[in-house]
Amino acid sequence: MEPYDADCRGQSRVPSLVVVGAGPRGTGFLERVAANAPSLYGGRRLDIHLVDPYPPGAGRNWRCAQSPLLWMNSPAQDVTMYTDDSVPMDGPVRHGPTLYAWARDIHSGRARLPAGVERSESPGVARTLRSELGALAPQDFAGRRVLGAYLRWVYEQVVASMPPGISVHWHPTTAEGVMAPGRGRQSVRLTGRREPLPADVLVLSLGHLEGELDTEHAQLRAFADRHDLFFLPPDFTAETDLSGLPAGEPVIARGIGLAFVDLMALLTEGRGGHYTGSAQGNEDELIYHPSGKEPVLHVGSRRGVPYHPKAGYDLTGEWPPLPRFLGPAQADELLNRPTPPDHLRDVRPLIGKELGFAHYHFLFTRRPERTRGGWTGFEHRYAVAGPGSPEMEDLLATAVPDPADRFSLDAVDSPLSGLRLPSHDALQDHLRDYIRADLGRTHDPAGNPGIPVYMGLLSLVRQLVRLGEAGDPDGSWFGLLSSYACGPPSPRLRQLLALSRAGVVRFLGPGMTVEADEERGIFRAGSPSVPGAQVTARALVEARLPAPPPERVSNPLLRNLYEGGAVTASGAGLVRVGHEDGRLLTRHGGSHPRRFALGPFTTARTSAFAPPHSGGPAFRQNDAAARAALALLIS
């Protein structure tokens, strides 16, 4: 679809739906509009205006114009944009291919690359994409630009499937603000356009947000400017200019999640280094051969360890009913107390008990040789024992003889807490051992004990959102969920091990600290894991995505809405929405009748795509939002 340039004046009699954000979440919402419109909208006319400076379908994060070194972190067979019978929704199911099935169809000639990719990308990029699609296997982690081509194809299919009378117009620009007299029809101002877009319903699907620097980062930027240093605040790695990081020089990287994995790839293979050996086999058989152009990355974080690898998770088998100890009834009881619940006193103990329940169910059903007695008796005693009580301690000592098999919330959240080693070299050995063990657990044929903790965390999401400040006061619980659910492919951690052995990556450990040494004009970093030892560098990179609270967000439309009182922020810096259909909530306790918000910047954040037959929470919310929007448009 070509950009929309027509003047919107004279269209006031046609209902108008404005969707700001053309990435996968906006596309998923449009798919649900197309699916529900035949039964709910009755052949009426509708103009849908899609506003995004980046290509529709892929959006900013997944567009085809990025390095092939940047991967997805889900296998190709586990990515779909289409609903199935597992999604609990009121709208109709419309089946479609997974990323892998689509790639297979492209390779066999049963399908074509999306027209938008063929027209907008150079012939070389389209040719390379066809090659990558032809080589893709079900368990492969495709490049992000491959997913971008799939998403653009889905978008084009969705537009083509709209009922007669419904038109979709793409505006490749930025939405700056909303004018809304009373609670009626709104007008959305666009950059570079004199006339605003009329909007009977406004849907925000903005993805991850950028923001102004916070106090710490502003001070670090000023320090770097004074001393001619390199400082990179949280940013989108694919768009970052890394040319200022010189070869062979130390670079301090704060953050060891997915943004660091991208940074690692761009500064190693992206600078001409290469691997020999297999990234799929033994953890130590992969060898990195430096090009000599790489900097030396000194990396640490609060936990000090990478996210758990995602490949190899087996989600089949018997699982306990979750949530059990922090479900809707328990959340209702906390919310109905005369005084607001406190996170440390009221919520964290229930989180620990919930995750422990999932852990011990796995132990009794998958590793019974490591337990004593039966699950039924254990389950009853566990349910009535208070978290940390003498009764709980006695139960665990009897039923789980090895202390290493007992669940510890502190150990899950901070696996290296209390670690003290004599030198940085000893720390490198320790971290490599930790990563090897994590990879081994991930691919253990007897089952991965991290899966039940992950599933327990997933079961808590809705209640933590409902509990607001008491549920997740600083975003750490969703960070913990990300460490289990959003980890890198196993080959990436094998690459990390190879880079560590080659001396290109050096681990700093947990509890990482960063200081600006004004006297020496240099950055310093350290960790309590090696007392007294520090590294110095002329470059500091914040290896993480921006996560600004709404009052610091740089997106002009969201800032306009926030300043107008239509949006409220949680303690985690997220926009509050109704969990079921994404209605935008106001500071005054109600919901806006004509505004919705979907995606990771909201309190109902879920992934825009999902594995087939997994229930797809985003699909459910997209369907509810689409049905609510269509009902508003005919009211």
C-alpha cells in the first residue's frame, strides 16, 4: 500500500478510526477489525487511518532495513499473527500461516514476498530475504528483517480482506496531538499536514517508547561531553551509531539482556569477526576469531547474568492449576482491605508461594527421586503453611531433603547474590560455569525446572496489574518475567561463551555500579562480587531499551494525552488501560469512551504475536478492542 496523501476534508460524514502505530500490534488489531466487521458493522463505510513513519506491518522494530545479524528470540514455527481455537474471544477465528509455514510457501513459489517489500527495498535485499527464507528451518531463530517481511505480508492480507466500504489509509508521518471538544469526535494532528484527521475512535499501538534523559543519564551525558567521552543512553540498538567505539578499547556496558545481545553481535561479527564450530552443540566447541576491530566489552547488571535461554523449552506435560495463591480471589481480598496493600508485606510472600508451588509440582511429578512422600500430602500441607513459617520450613526439610532443590524467591530473582571472588579472572570462570549450567538445564531431556517458574510468573501477570503499585512497584517483576520468557536463543549464549573465552567480553558481575570519575575524566565500573576491583573506560553504553514514564516520554501524541489528564502512569512507568479491551484509563478513575491503547507501553503488555495454540493474550485483547471500537463507531 502506498502512503496516503489525499485531503481528508469532506469526509466528515464517514466514520473514522485512527490507529497510531503500524507495527505488529496495530496490524493485529486491524486483523480483528477485518474479522469482526462483517457481523458487527453491517456493510457500513469506514475510513481507517494508520499513522506511522515506519513501514506498516513491521513498524520500527521489525522493518526489513536492518542488519541481518539481529535475530528474533522465538523459533520460526512458534510465531504467528493469526488466531486459532485456543484464543478465548468472542470474534471469529481466522487461520493463517506461522512465520515458518509462510517462509516455506515463499520458497516453494506458493506465495510471494509482500508487494511493499518488493517495491520499497533494493533488489539485493529482496534477493537476500528469499535466500534466508529458503534456508529457514522450524526451530531456527530468523533474522528480524525476515519477520518484518512476514509482518508486511500479514498487513497486506489484512487490508485486502477488509469488507467493502472499509478503506485503510497509511500516513507515513507522526501523530502530534489530539483535539477533542467534550467527549465527541476527535481530531488528530499530524506532522507535515495542515488538516487534522477526524477520529471517532483512536487506538494507540505505539510499541516501545523513547523519552527524555532522566537525571542520572543527563548527568552522565554532561560528564561525557566535558571529557570527550562516549556515552550512549538507552536506545534502539539497530539504529545506534556505534562507530565511536574504537577497536581494542574497553567499553562498559550496563545491561546483559536482549539489547546487549544485539550490541554484542554488531560489535563482533558486525566488525568482521567470525565463529568456527557449531553453535548448536557443546557449549565450549564454538570458537570466536576476532577481526581486531572489536572493542572489549565489560558487561554487568543488577542480576549480573544473561536472560535464561529460550530454545529447548518443552511446554508439554502435566502442569499445576495456576494461579493458586495469588489469583483473582486473593487480589480481590487485598484490594478490598480498608488500607491499601503493601508489596513487601502482602504481595511478595504470595508471589513466592505461587512460584514455589509451581516449582515443587515439577519436582514431585518430574523428579520424584528427589522428594519424599507423595504430592497430595505435600500439596495440602504447603497450602496451609504460611510463607517462611516454621511449618513451611519443617515441611520442606522433610519432603525435599537436598537444600539445593528447595525454591528460593531471592535466589531466582538474584542468582548471584552474596557472591564474592578474589579476582576478575575467577569471576569469568564462575559466570561461564553459570551459563553452561543454564544451557544444560534448558536442554535437559528430563525437563527444564525453569519452565514451572516461568509459567507461575505468567499466571501472576493479571493480578499484579490489578494490584497496581502494590503489585509491581518498580517494574522488577515484569523484568523477572522477561528474563524467563524473553531470553536469547541458546546459540547466542554459546556465542557469548566463545567471546568470553576470546577476551572480547569480560563479565563485571551482579550489583554493577557505574561512576563518573571527574578527577580522571573517565568512567569506572565495579561489582561487590570482586571487592575493591574496578575497570575504567572512556565509553559507557546503557545496553537496554528506553522505558520512560509518561511524563518523560518523547512521543508527542502520548505526551499530549498524558498532560491532558487522559492517561495515568503506574509505578513501573506504564500507561494504565483496561486489561480486557485496552480502554485508556484516566486520572479521574474512569475510562475514555473513544480511546484505546495496546502494547508494551501499557499495563496490559503482552507480545504482539504468539506460538500457535497458546491462547495468545494479545489476540484476545485485540479482538475485544476491535469489537468495542466497531460498536462505538455505529453508536
